Amino acid sequence: MFKALFAATALWALSKAATAADLTALETRWLGAAFPVLQYARSLALPIDIIVQPQARPNDVPMAMGFAGGRCKLVLSLRGNAGAEAQLAGVPQAAQGELIEAMAAHELGHCWRYAQGAWHALPAGFVEVGEERALDPAMLAASKAMRETRREEAYADLVALAWTRHSHPHDYARVHAWLARLRHDQPVARNGHDTRTWVALAQDGSRFGEAARPFDDALPLWREGLVKEE
């Protein structure tokens, strides 16, 4: 349902990524796995550029989304990144494609929110209540930023699962279990990537509906998780 509606070729994605240097075999494999998501993004005319880092920086994740100049920047940081495939540890290479595709769909969720002008905005009908207190204003700002990040990460996780539910229904349980393991160990509860509540709500893939877009399919469970958590 969420596959691209317009013809395109893998060379589109690869040529966009290879602006600074030739792609390695690993980068080509990751982009190839992400291609259905990139193709779908193109069909929606989402403003996405693909950037391949010539050298990963400390703590870089293998795939991330950034924003600059009104455009989304899908950044691959695989070169010189010792932990680049830590997220896929224990998964045979032949079974990694759907997981990488889910990562790309997660990042697509971020781009969609940004492109819609909804970044860090609560869904309609939700308002923040209560008042935090701290002697240090910086602590209040950090706490607010963490809440906002967590909400966006939760939404993006649900977009990834909604994509998988419709694009790879037979792999849904496997992809969900992988994501649940990835989110299980959190250094601090309720930190920016603690999306366990939302991932748990989506254990049964049938809870996603039949919306025409994964962004819409993710919304009901996102709202439900917000009620539970906040």
C-alpha cells in the first residue's frame, strides 16, 4: 500500500548519496534496502537529500535524519563507525533488509513531521498541563527538549511499524521484536529514545488500520501512548 506510485530507479537514490565519494559495498547495501522508502518519499515530493559521511564522528548512528534549509537530510554514517551495525547485531545479513527498511521508514516519519510544519507539536486536542519547577532554567529547557524528542521518536517508531505492517506483513512480528529489543535497555527512563510504551502498544500489528499513508496509520497509537505516558 505504501510503495511508490511513480516509476524510479535505484540509481536516483545512489546518485544522490554519492556526491562526495564512491559508495562502499556496505553503503550500497543499506541504500538498496532503504530504496522502497526513498522511492515512496519521492512520490510524495518530500524534500529529502541523502548524505554519506566520508568519516563517521564519535557516537554517530548509522542512519539519521537532520534538517537544513527547509530540507530533510538523510545521513548515513557507516565509514569508520565501529558500531555501525550494532543495531543489527545477531541478525544474519540475509535477514537485515527489512530492518534497515524499517530504520529508513522511521527517519521518513521525522521528515514528514518536519515537512508538515508539525515538528515538536502535539496532535490536535492535546495540550501540556502541569508545571515543572527547577532552580536552573537550563534544566527546565533540557526536560522540555527530552519530552519533545521522545514524542517524535515514538511517532517515528510507529511509522516504521506501520510501514512494515503493510509492506512486509509476514515479517511484522520479527521486525517488531527487533525494535522492542532495541528500545528495551534505556540508560534513563523517559529519555528521548524511551519509546517502549508505544512499541508495546503496537505488538499486535492489526492495531494499525488501513490508512493510505503510514503517517496517518501511526496517529491513533501515538495518541494512545501520549495519554498513557503524559
